[in-house]
Amino acid sequence: MGLLLDRNALSQPRPNSAGRREFIRGAGALLGSSALSAPLWAQQGGGELLVSNWGGDWNNNVINALEQPELESKGIKILRDLAAAPARKTKILAERNLPRGSVDVAHFTDADAFELNQQGALETLDYSKIPNAKHLLPGVQKPYFVPFYISGVVLIYNKNRIKAPVTSFADLLNPEYAGKVGLIDQIYFNYFLAMGLLNGGSMSNAEPGLEKLRQLKKAVQPRIYPSHQQAAAALASEEIWITANYNARAAQWKADGIPVEAAFPKEGAIGFEGGVCIPKRARNKDNAYRYINAMLTPQVAQKIGKSTYYAVPIDNANLPPEIQSIDFTPDQRKRINRVDLAYTATNQAAWLDWWNKEIKI
């Protein structure tokens, strides 16, 4: 999956076990002396939790929306392991056969979580310990992964340059936009799925999309950008007029002053989920469940929606009017195409090779 936000490959070493010994000593001291003699988080019986996440602005958003107000302020001591997804997946896979691992909660995309689960590295979740999960939208709950934010690949276009209604992924092939269509390397596989929908394909059959991608290249000679940020700059400068990207990006770019609008394609958006999982060897599973349950509250959903422009996966978020546009309508939710993660994982390497040889050159 492509990265969603600016995620710096930061790392932060895990403190040694002295913190846990301190907690045990502090908890024992409460039995014989004033609670004031122990750290605040120990007084409240919070314990600790190591959270694996991307760094940069994304991690700051998670801290401000969830971790500080819902957990740290209530006594849980959060330790953070910040890095890009591949490094964090490698760590969890390396620890899956140990008696105890180092990570308690891990943030990943749905595709990364699927891969980890296929390799036996994730806990099968006990949803009785996540009461707020009853508010999850239909179709998003997985046995090993709980979504935190969702979106879908839609059409994004410059409203000053494109006046005709934008209604379908087929609009990307419109010869009137030759030289003005942009595609993003980071989410290349979504284009296989989107083009496949135009040619009798499905989320489990992208083969028909190959011919459509060839037709797209011939019709409009799309510009290929390495990242979301570069595509945004191209839209702002009018180097391109139309692209397909996450609905969240349209909301973010519009808020940044770029004159864009999002159009939900009649074929349906290509769904995306980001969220959390619990590694099988997590040390602090009770607090991990507490983390996930807090994640699924309206107050957290409102904050993460406002700071990231991603829609949220719960039905009681009550988003304030100023950010309601980040969400999908009930009808649109029904028409989101949910990616067949097993099929995508099997074919992604071959697609990337084909993309590099047939579309990028």
C-alpha cells in the first residue's frame, strides 16, 4: 500500500525493563504508604504500553487525538517505536516465536496487517474486550485488525479547468485531458483495480485492467508522480487537471487552497483502511485492548478526522459540520469496493513489474 501521510522513518529505542520494575515497586508501595509516593501512571494502575507507529505528523496526530487524552492522561505510560512500515513488520515477524515480544499495539495498513496475520504474527482479537466495536461500520471488522481511519480512491480534479461532470474512472482516459492526467506511483495497484472495473473486472480479478491501462497511456500520456505531495503540487500549478487518489487527499488539498473537487465514481471507490493490530507476543494485551476501545470513541474520531481528513469507521462519530465532507454518504459506503487482500498480495509484485515496464516508461 502507498503511504497515507508524511511518515518519516524515525526510530526511538525501547527503554529497558527498569520501567516495569519501577511500576511493580510503585504498585507495592501503595499498599503500605500514600499513593503520592508512586508515579502518577502507577497510582492509577495504568501500567505501560509500547506502540509501534509511523513517525512525523501522523504520529503527532495520533498522540493528540488518542494517546495523550485517552490513555496517558489516565495513567498509562506509552513508549513509542517509530519507523517506516517495513522495518516495523520485520521486528514483529522476528519476535513471533519468542515467549514475549516488545510491541503491544501496531499501526499498519490493512494490507500490511493481512501479510503479518498470514505469517502467524498477530493475535486473534477478542472483541468482547472492545465494547466500542459494536459501532464499527459493516464490513470493516477483521479478526486480527481494527480500522482507525478509512478512505477510498476517487477522482480528484481541478474545478477551474474541468467543467464537465466527472463521474467515472473512464474520465481518466478522456483525450481532452491529454497531458493533464496524473497518476501516483505510491498507489499504483489501485489503478489496476479501477481500470479493471471498467472492463468487466472485480476486486478479485484485475486482469481486464491491463488493457485499459494501455488504452489510458495511449489516450492521455499520463504524468507519473512518485508521491502524493508531488501530485498535489502538480494540481496546484495546473500541470495536471485530474487524478485518482484517496478522498482524504481531496479534502486535505482543498483545505490547503488547491481548487479541487472529489467525484465518487459510478463504479465505486477502491476502499482503503488503516488501523491497529496486536502482535501475538505482546506483553501488555489488556492495555492494548484498552487502547483499541478508546480509539473507537466519537471524541477520538472527531479529532483524527479533523487533523488527517480521513473518514472514520464508526457509526456514532457525529462529525462536526466543518469536516463532514471527509465522510462518505450511506449510499457511497455501500458502493465502496473492498480490496481482496489475498488476491492483491499474490499479484502485487507482478503488477509492479508490469507497471514499471508498460506504464512508467
